[in-house]
Amino acid sequence: PRRVVVVPGGKGLNVARAAAALGGRVTAVALLGGHAGRWIAEKLAAMELDVRVAWADGETRTCTSIREEARTELTELYEPGPQIAPEAWDRFEEMVSEALAEGDVAALTMSGSLAPGAPADGYARICAAAAAAGVPAMVDSSGAPLALALQARPWLVKVNAAEAAGVTAMDTRSERGVLEAADALLGRGARAVIISRGLAGAIMVEPKATWRLPPPPVLGSYGVGSGDALLAGVSVGIALGEHLPDAFARGLAAAAANALIPGAGRLEREDAERLRPGLRPQQLDR
């Protein structure tokens, strides 16, 4: 390799760092373990990010993305995560509840797969806690954790086309299929749905409106973490009091800015602000 970029990642932490880069005030709650976990905590502290850690046994996994100059696709190597003991998850959930109880939370995001040993309804339980605190909960996950979270009626579900297909069993290779999958997710409990489509842009469906965002005018080469940056932008927009379509545009601008820089969840705020005026949601007649 001629260039190596190492970031204190994980999907939730990618969202946290991207939201902070966009000017948001962020608190991250993370399950970490081992030497890698301590390194992540130290790096995030050096970034002056408010991180609250529930420590677990085992070693936090390392994930590697490889970009070859002759290819547009990335090769991604994901280690299995460590087994999480029930008491570690309980500490984590308690810390999330404590953060919600502080009373100044504008939005809560939860991202990625659940670690082995975590309860399958972990995200559903956090969604319920957020609802009880009057905080919009946004979920970016897949499989059983997403299916169970839908039963808790999250405020927003953000998935890519493949994840939407996995939980709805629909063909999402076309825009029509994406719209049908989004409608199905609404029917299962989501109050709004964003489905990202890579270079084809993204779709957002609310109960009474459907929006399309085209791909950004500038396409970067480092797409890993762009979905996390999209969720970060939406959450920052909601915290600023924007209507959901405007926050949706802010999110796609953040995703595009993320793709300009190697390293998931890394972006320059200036890039996102420069790209945002060219991204206007188009309302679809259905």
C-alpha cells in the first residue's frame, strides 16, 4: 500500500465524527474492548468528541477497505466482532438512557449490526427509550435487528437498497422496487424511510410525500462511510430545526463530501456546504 488511513471507526462512530465535522454537538455511546478499543477512545478524545464507553471483554474488531487505482469497487475485509456479555450490553443501554435523560438531545442515531451476544431487540429497546424521552430515533441497520426495531416505530429508517431488499424481500434494483420497499418499511412501523442507491442518489418516503435526490455533481472515490455521513447530515439538519426534505439534502451533501476523502466518516464541512446548493429534493407524484 502506498497510503494508509486509520480512523477510530464503527458505523455509529462514523456518524458521530461526521456530525461533529458538520458543526453538530455530539455525544457518542460506544461498546469497546481491548487494546483497539482503548486506541479508539483515545483518538476520539483527541478529537474533542464526547464519548462515553461501555467496556466489554474481547478486542474491538478492525475492518479494512482496500482501493485499487484500476478499479472503482472497494475490497472490504470485516473481522467478526467479539462476543458481548449480557452485563456489557446492560451497561451500554444504561449509558444511552442516561444520555437521553439529560434532556437536550435533538436526535438519536443507531447504526450497524449488533455485536454477537447483544440482544436481537437491542435497537428496538433503544427506540422505545428514545420515544419515552421525546427524542426522534433514527435506525441504520439490517436483518433481525432492523425488523425488530420497526416494531418500536422509529422516527426514521435509513438503509441502502440491498439492506431494504433483505428485510422486505423485494427487488430494489429499480427505482420502482425501491419505492415499494420504502412503502413496506413504512407499513411495518417506520415514520419515514430513506433508501440510498449509491451513484443513483437516494429516495425518501414519508406518509404523505415522496422525494428523490439525484446523485451529487461531484463523485468521489472513497464511498465507504458515505451512508453514515448521510445519516449524520440528516441528524444535524433535524437538530437545526430543518424540515425533513431539507435535512435529507444536507445528508446527501455530507455523503458526497465523505467520498472525497479517504477514511469513513471523514469530511470537510466546506465541501458539504459547497455541494449542498446543487442538491434539491424533487417531490414525486405517486
